[in-house]
Amino acid sequence: MAASFVTLFQWRLNSMLLHENEILLGVKDQIKLLISQLDAAGSFTGDVGMILGRENGHGSWASELRGMLRQAEDFVDDFVIRTYGQTEKDRKDSIAEFGKELQNFNSRISEILNRRPRVEAPLMLEEIQRFVRSNISSSEDKETDLVTCMLNYINLPYDLKLSLLFCGVFLGRYGESIDGLVRFLVAVGLVQEKPGELMEDKAQEYIDKLISLGMIEELEFIRDHFRVPSPNFELSLGVMKAEDFFMSTANSDIMVPPTASHVSIYDADNTIPNTNSFLHSLFVSAMDFSEASSDCLRNVLHNSKLLRVLDLKNTQFESLPDEVGKLVHLRYLGVRESYITKLPESISNLRNLQTLDISWPGVGFELSNGVLNLAQLRHLKMSGPANDGEVRVPQGISRLGNLQTLEGIYAGSGIAKELGVMTQLRSLEVRCVSDDHADELYFSVKKLSMLRKLSLTVERERGMGSYENSLFPCLESFSPPALLQTLELVGRLIEMPLWLGSMENLTKLYMRYSHLSENPTTILQFLPNLKYLQMFKTYKGSRMEKEFFRAGGFPKLEYLYISSNNLVEWTEIEERALPCLKQLSFDSCIKLMLLPEGLQHVTTLRILDMWNVHEDLIRRLSPNGGPENYKIKHIPLVKYLGHISSVQGIWTPQ
């Protein structure tokens, strides 16, 4: 039996007790008994016997127990569907029937557990090696690393084991956002809900632990995204086979295993394979979906009533089938990079939906009033393909009292005022900010004491392709919430806002199209916790001198990104400036001819990126006789791409 199945089912029953305590009062003892039975089953099976295929000659009891628990989970799901919308009398009858069947399940599970072997044989290194050789394609050189990874995996607690496997099925072959992973882990039930705690914070803890262990890593070229590095990725693919996961490239020969609960299909081409009724998570990343393939989706949804996660990326769907509204267990719905212009009215039936991600839909997408019925919605992410990417939300959006994330919205037409009562928000992205609602927007944002992430994009002038002449209205009157950690400002500034210097909790700052004449770092370099700074056309001067980066300035900055069409030279960095800098990136600095004296003293620097820069700069820094190579020769990895000749390459220490 897959230990992950046991653990998730157990947590789900705990969640039912938490949310439906009054309704389930008469069967509470039976549910608790089933939970304790799962404890006994999970502690015995674990990962040793299942993953390595070692059932000690007693495979029949485990197979029988697995089937029994499948039936129990189906019965619980059917109970939830059946009681939804029932009268009080019918619900009492359903609960009574539910209690009798639970008692039956508990008796049968006890009988099966009594037939299990009492002692499990010790884990043997030879069997780990046998598992690696039979389940993972690798060279002999890699086998030792894989065996080490396997031992590390087995020693992880269950929550981290499951998190690692879900990382693989969530991202497929490609990197995905850490925030998206957090929402996914919550949706699949990996985090047990506890009063007074946010499940998202606990999921983030799991991810941070996996990063600290080196089992997943943040992408250096896309911030806040992650990947599962080799050999952990190869190992997770092998383990998935034993843990009800399935991942594949789509083709006509795909056969999804009948027991697969979590399926990821990447590079899908015009088809979605048939799935089973046990399916809980489905990810489809398409290469070239046609409208005809929407029939495939309709069939999949019809057969997958237990689905909790549905994520469709890069499809050409113009609409979703009404069958979506019948997925009463659905907690995560992502339809990213599609042609969808509206959601079906049946979306209002998704009473358990926690995340709705409609990023980059079709032109003219509008959010219907049906979304206001999604009482459990915690994350609403949107972005439009036209204008400034804003999406108009219906009035009354503040009724969604559980909403933590609200991104991609237009705040005019009274929405700015509504934001002021949404004090539970932790992430807010507002686009197309203009004079007619800016003051009210800023006043509302100041009230959002829980806010951790804020993005503001100014309204572009008509006919303009960029924000160079689009001035932020009244920004000097803004006062940010005290706990804000991430801030993005997109639009022109007359001067640096003084309130930026008081943001002691700020760790990430994105300033784009500011076009400042003054030095922006005069205020920024004294922020005590700033780790990430992106300056995209922030400073329009041609020269940066030593006052930009003073000794002791930017005490915790790890990543610095600079993009400028005007910058010609950066003359000097004071010694002891940038004491923690790990990565320095230049992007489209096509006139830049000189890197600063003193860069050689920034000994913490690990990566230097120079993309679309002048060839003379590359020549001066070259390890093959470049006169200024001494400034960068201590940096382990240097990547470059020339502006004119497209010469590119990587330098590493000799």
C-alpha cells in the first residue's frame, strides 16, 4: 500500500471533523476509530515495504487493505456529494447510513490488520540498489548518488516525502512558481488545517525545508520559481510509480494506470488520455491543443468526480465545459494561457474551491458574478492579454471573506473602496492605476495590515507601448502596510518616494519604468532586510559612481538586476559595500562599457549575468587577455550574450 494514500486519507478525515463537527456528531467516534486504524496501517507499511517492493511474502493482506481503503474513501466522497443540498430529514438518514457503513469498514479493516506480519525485516542496502537499477535509468556513476538520495528520502517525515513527490507532478519538466506550489499543496490536503494557523504558511515551511536539504532549489534565472534537481528528480520519478503518481509526455499510446491518483501530462498534443474515477489531481501542459480536444476534457471531467486539482496550461480552449461545476471536491482550478473569455455559470457550484488561476485568458475576458458564490476561495489570480492586463471584477468582491490573494484587478468603479474592508488579503496586484481612483486605492491599501505582497501598475497613456510617459498619480501620499515584504511599482516616478526608506520588513523590490534622474539607491541602500532588487529602466542616467553603493550599504542584498538603455559606465563600488551579494545581472545594457572598480572585493558574488550587452564590455572582461578580467575572475560563473554579434558563452575559473 502507498503510504501517501494512507496519510492523505487520514488528514482528510481530520479535516472533515474540523469543518463538519456538528453534522457528524453522531458518527464522530467511528471516524476517529477509522483514523486510528489508518495510523496502524501507515506505521506498518511505510515506505520500506512498499517502495522497495518488500512485502515479506504477505502481499495479499496489503493489497486487500488497499482496496478496502479505496472503498472507504469513495464512500466518504459519495457521502459529501449526497448530503450537499439535502433537506434536514434526508441528511439525518444519510448520516445514519454513513455511520453504519463506517462501522462495517472499521471491522473489516481490523480483521485485515490482524493478518499482517508482525515484524518487518530491516531495510537492506542491496535492495535499495536493486530498486534503483530496476526503476531508474542511470549510469553506474550516478547510482551511488541515487542510493544516497533514496536513503535521505526514506528518512524524511511523511509531509516532506509527499511534498517532494507533489513538486515533481506539479512542475512536470519545467519550473513553476513557489507560490503556486504552496496553493497546490494546500488544495491536495497535504496541510492539516488547524485553528489559528494559515495552511499556506505551513506549506511554505515544507518547501523551505526541502530547499534547505537541497532536494528542491530556486531557479537562478526566474526568481520565486523552483525545480527538482538531479538526481532527486530521477528518484522522485521512480518512487512515483509506487505512490499513485503518474507523469508522462502525451502521445497516442498513453495508458494511465488504473490506481493513479495524481496525473501530470506535459507537451500534450490534441488529446487527454482517459483517466480513472480515483483521479484527484490532473495537470495538462499542452503544445498545440485544438478546440476538438475540449471533448476529451469533457469526458475526463465526467469520469473524475473526485477531482480536487485541475490545472490546464497553454491550451486553446475558448470555454470550459459545464461539467466543471459538478466537481464539488475541486479546490484548485487553473486555466492558464488559454482563449477563454468567460467561465461557465456552473462555476458558482464549486463551494470548496480555494484557488482560481485565470492567467492570460482570451481577449475580452470578464469575471462573472458567479465567482461571488465561492465562499471558500482563498486565491484569485488573473491577468488580461489587452491594455494593462487588468481584469474587471464584479462589485461585491469584498464578500469573499477568505480571500488572501487578489491579483490582476482594475480598482476603478468602486472596487478601490471595497478593498479597504478586505483586511485578510496577503497579496494584492492592481493594474491600470489612474487619477480617478488612486487616492481611494492608497487609502484602502493602508488598512490591509496582513498584506505581504503589493504590486501597482500605472495606466499607460493611449497609444503608448511602454510606461515611459505614464506617471504614477499621487504616490507621495501613499503609506505602505508595515508588514509588507514584496513591492512592485510599474510606472514613471518624479522622485523616489520617501516612505520607501521606512520599509524595514521589505525583502524584495521591483522598480520598473521609473525613469528617475536622481540616484534611486540613496534611500534603498539602508533598507535592513532587502534581499532582491530589480531596477528595470529605473535610472535614466548614463553613469553610476561610488555613492550608489556605499560601504555598509545594502547589508542583506543577495540579487541585483539592472536594465538600462542609457547606462554607459559604473565607475566604482566602495569596499565593504554589498557584503552579501550572490548574483549580479545586467539585461539590455547595450551601451555599458565599464564595470566598477571594487567589484573584485565583492567576494560573495557567485553568478554574473550579462545579457544583450556591448561586445567591447565582453572583450574587456574576457579571461583570454581582457584588461579588466581581474574584476570578475573570482566569480565562479559568468554568462554573457553580445548585443550585435550575439556572441554568447560561459566563463568559469580555470
